[in-house]
Amino acid sequence: MATPLSAGDIGFTTFNADSIETFSFVLLADVDASTTISFTDNGWLSSGALRRSEGILDWTSGAALAAGTVITIDTAAQTADFGTVLAAEGSFNLSGGGDQVLAFQGSADAPSFIGAINNFSTAGAWQAGSDDSNETDLPPGLVDGVSAVSIAHIDNVVYDGPTTGGVAALRAGLYDPANWTTGSNSTTQSFTGTFTISGAGPDVTPPLVAALSPADDATGVDAAAAITVSFNEAAALVDAAGVTLHRASDDAVVASAATLSGATLTITPDAALDPVARFDELRLSAEYGYFSVESFEFAREELLLG
């Protein structure tokens, strides 16, 4: 049975757009022998679809491969040092003027993205308009710096960051543009390192809260507005009913509904909140990777809604 992968379960290690066009990636999760990952140089359009004017390559593992395995794909020869490569659609041709490689599972009509690298412009830049084939918007389900990286333009570039550590630490390194500064506009780059993943098995580090909206101590907030919590990495809820909003005065639970997309949790109260009450805590049970976080709590420090 093919291994379903989530956003951030791979990380790129090279991107070569001159002469010998190749790219490489490292597995951050074990895969079985029938696992397929699709790679495309089509950009993601702001309208919500792949451009579909370029190419798609399907890589199939062919054998069970462990997390830490690095795979290099020659896009012209359609070969890989592990597994097999099949041209699934169009012509895959990385441009020296800037391009992208997007990784996904599922169909091209409804892709489930697991990673992306973009070297069209400057570090951290994604092209919301995606006006030509060199550009891409940030694909849905991916988070810049967590499961997608946009680097300063170099035709041929290699990852030069950490190769030893836990999955979360390696993912953070692989998707940090500061670790993508070694390259050339004429010479093909090769990744020669090896990855040593410590603490193989369940990820026991819960996601961290990166931002809240409304912010702590905010005033004049729309009492009917949804509350959003941005984490530092993608997560998945064990049970939406495990997310509860509490009133500060009596710790009463305020009826609400929760949804989580990528790294953003949205809590929508069933009715407008009391405009003079304080709401000081959200409590949630969440799952990240294979690790369940029971009663993961964070304080809102008396957010005044009114």
C-alpha cells in the first residue's frame, strides 16, 4: 500500500536549472515500495489550480525507503538513483530564468501538496499573480518556511544547512532560505551529505503558537469575529470538539466550532461573544505527525473583546 505523505514529509536538497537539469530531495518519513510522489515545474495559480503548460514527473519508490534517504532525479533522462521516474504529463524543463518544483500526491486536478521550492526571485517571495511559467503562488496546504521554501535566484543551488537532528529541526533547516546560498549560474550542484535523523519515530514536540488574532489585550474587537491561531508548523486536529474557548470570570466553555487548515486554527463562536466579558484561554487537543497532544493549553492573557 502506498504511503500517504503530509506537508513537510520531504525536503529539497538541490535545484539545477542549467545543462544537466536535476533536483534532489530527502525523505523525512519512511515510505513503502509503492509510494508515488508527483513533481511539477508548473506554477500554482492564484485562481486555485496548476498552470498545466509545463510538465509532471511521477517518482515511484520501488522499494521501502527509510527517512533520511536522498533521491536525485534527472529530469531529462527521467531517471533516479532510487526508484523509477515516469513522464506523466507535458514537458518538465527547469528554466535558468527562475522556476519551481512542486511536490504532491493525488491527481494534478486536485493535488495534495507535500513540499515546494521556488527560485524565481528573492528569498521568501511567492508570486501571487503567477503571470508566467517562471512564477508560482504558494500552493495550498504548504507554509513558507515550514513545508515550502522560496530562495534568492541562483540557477543551480544546493542545500547547505544541518543534516543531523530530529525531523522537526531538519525540516526547519531544509525550508529556511538562509541555508540555500551555495550555488552557481553555470555549474551543476550536487548534494554529497547524508542525513542522520535522531529520535526516529513519533514526533513528541507539539506545535508552538506563533500568532493570535485578535492579539493579546486587544480592544474594540468585533464580538462576532472568528479567532485565529497561527502555529509554527502544520498540524491536524484529533477532534475539533477538543478545542474550547473559556470565559475568564467563571471558566465557562463558550460554544464554538473549530477548523484547522495547515498551520492555522480558526475558532468561530456560535454566537457573538459577550462584549464586556474577558476570554483568557483556549484549550485544544491536537495531533502533529503521529503524536497526540492531550490538553495542550495556551493562555490569551485576558483578551478584551468589546
